[in-house]
Amino acid sequence: MKIQNQNVLITGGASGIGKLMAIEMAKKGAKNIVIWDIDQENLNRLQKEWQNNQNIKHVNLITQYCDLTNKEQIYELAKK
């Protein structure tokens, strides 16, 4: 799978495996990484950690609150 210069969406990515996947995608050269998660506190923490990590901070990270049980919210965020 080609990752370099691609946009990547990770749901539940503010912690755990999702967070690790985001870091790996950044190391593999992803252009933009979008993280959807229901935990705003972890989204904020991830954003700060990202900016302090010299190996990945060049990759654009977009964190957005998203409740994946809410289809309307998913469709609205997808449009953006």
C-alpha cells in the first residue's frame, strides 16, 4: 500500500493502536493525517505531542471530535 503523499483517516486514533498507526503513517510519508475520536482530551494531548515530535511534526495532523455512532456527524466531517 502506497502511503507517501497520501491522506490518511484514522478513527479512534487519539490513543492506543490508532495513535501508533498515525505515527507510523507519518513516518512512512503520509501528507495529511486526520484523526477522528470521541475523546477530546486525548485529541488535544495528541496534537501537542505531535508538535513536539521532531520526526513527525512536518506531517499535517488534523484532529476532529467525532462520535462514530452518529451517521450525520460522520457525513458532515467527511464533507470537510
